[in-house]
Amino acid sequence: MNRTRALIVAGAVAVVVIGGTTGAAMVASDGDKPLTGSTLERASKAALDHTGGGTVVETEAGDDGAAYGVEVRLPDGQVVEVALDANFQVVGSSGDEDGSGEGGGSDDG
């Protein structure tokens, strides 16, 4: 009983620690490598500055020719994917095409 309780508590702590970096879980899909540490923090900040706010819902390294990709869910529910270069400068953005957002973002690059 105590061992089960300890495992449950440890799992819950791990979820909080992993998700606590920017307030959202960072999960990459299709085998992509999610960003971590200071790279995650810098890429998230750059993307949120570009979109004017929202919640980071996914990050990945080496996304479609960009150094980093960050998906941001805007307050209206739309998901925008922001592409960043190696210096965390925005090189483009677009509405998410996988059906999780309404689309319609802008293509800056």
C-alpha cells in the first residue's frame, strides 16, 4: 500500500515538474524531439511575444526547415505554429494544419 502511494505521488510530482516550466505540458508528436531547459524557455518566450500571448501547447526541434517550432493556442482557441531560427528569431507562422486549430495565422517567411 505504501509503495503504491509513493509511486502515485512520484508520478504526480513528475507531471508537475515537467508541465510547470511554462504552465503547459510540452509534448512533441510524430517522434519529434521536444525542447527542454533554456531552449524551451527562450523559444516559448519568442513565440508568445510574436502571437501576443496564449499558451504553448507543443514544441519541437528542427521543424520543417526551422531550428525550432512552437505551437501556441490563442485565447480564441486557434492554434498558431511559430517557426524560429537558431537565434530564436521568428522566421514564419501559420495556422496549425493538423486539425487541432482553426487555422488562419499569417505566413511571415
